Amino acid sequence: MFSSDHPVNIAQALQGLTDYWSPKVVGQVNDQYIKVAKLKGELMWHDHADEDETFMVIYGELKIELEDRDITLRPGEFYTIPKKVRHNPVAAEECGILLIETMTTRHTGSEVTARTVPIEAQLGR
């Protein structure tokens, strides 16, 4: 579980992660969680019916496949995927990201597979 009583070092938070595609909550602003994750390979096509989702690359490179184009993000860049837009994040090599998501955002939207990480696990519970 995160604590709001001290600064969060994003690089250190990413170093502590061992599993790909398993976001961890490191902060909260109003009804938005701030999460970090390590990515490698691809997650899966999905959407979020009611929430936008922001991806910011800390290191590496992330391609976000959309139905009509691809978005490539490099360190220091972010992109917000609007609600209802199907997308598939892909990282050819390891990539460290920061995510900003509404607290109600489910990891893989309405798609549920063995790779889906419930919010309880993201909170460290």
C-alpha cells in the first residue's frame, strides 16, 4: 500500500517491481490512482468503457496499438487513451511506465484473463 506522507521516487518504485504487466499503486490524487509498471511483450486488446487512461514512459519505449493507428511513446512522453477506445500496449524491450487511472478502472477493462491484475493486488493487499 502506498503512503502519502513522503515523496515517491518513480525510478525506485519501478526498481522494486519484478513482474511485467502488474501495475502497483504508488499514489492517489482525488479519485485517480498513480501507478507504476514494468512492461515487456504485449498485454491484450481491451478498452475501458467509462474511464480515460494515461500512459507515461519513464524509460524504454511503448507502442500503443489503436484500431486505426499506433502511438509510440518514449521517455518523458505521455498519451491519454479516451474511454471506449480499444488499445493494446506493446513493449518490444522492457519499459517502465507511470499510469494515471480513475480508481474504478479495471486493469483489462471487461476482458478478464489470467493476466488481469485485480485492484487489491495493485494496492499491495
